[in-house]
Amino acid sequence: MDLQENLISLDEARIIRGREKICKCPKRKVVIDTTNRRVTCSSCGAVVDPYDALLDFARRREELTENVERLLEQRKEIASYKPWLKVIKNLESHYRGHKMIPNCPRCSEPFYLEELVHWTGKPYADARIKRYKEAHEKEE
């Protein structure tokens, strides 16, 4: 009996170890084939390991969650930002206890905040302040 007649060929299946993954797309989008139960990359068409696809999905989900949290925090900051309150708070901190009293920006005379009883519309006030500055720049 010849030895070669008794040998069984194993050419039907080979194991290749150490080969790199085929899909190298940095931000791959996958296509899930429910009929053949395969996951492929929509960019390069390579078969993607389902575990890797699930891991990519989980990482993107974490990134999206972090971005949403950061944007919500920015929204809160923007909603609570009131620049006019900074001026009032600064006045209040200097005025507290009547240790400091503001001076008029025009005549430099001190006055109490309680003396502020008349208010003017901003467009009218801006025009008057501009005229005042122009008149006093010519004098200097």
C-alpha cells in the first residue's frame, strides 16, 4: 500500500495569521447585510469584523454624548451671560458700605447712586455722549 493514497488533502481550509485588517478607513461607515449576516465598509467595501463595527459605534456614541454635554454647558453659560449685570455688580461692590462713591464721567464730581432718578433712551444718550466727546476733543 502506497502512503500517498492514504493521505487526505487539507487544501480546503487554510489559516493565515499575522495578516493586517483590510479596512483602514479612519471614520468608516458600515453597511449591515441582514441576508448574508455580513458587515462591510461603505467606503472601501471590505468586510469588517462585527466587533470592530460595534466598537466604532460605541466610541462615536461616547463622542456625541460628550459633545452634547459640552454644548449644553455652553448654552447654559450663554443663557446666563448678562453683560449689563457685570457693570451693576461692579458698581455695587465699590458702593457697598458707602466707602466709595462714583464720580460723574463729565464733570468728575462725586455723587450718590440714589441721585440717579432720571433715565434716557440709549440712542439719544449715545448721540449726546458722542457730541460731548467731539466738542471736548476740539478744546484739547
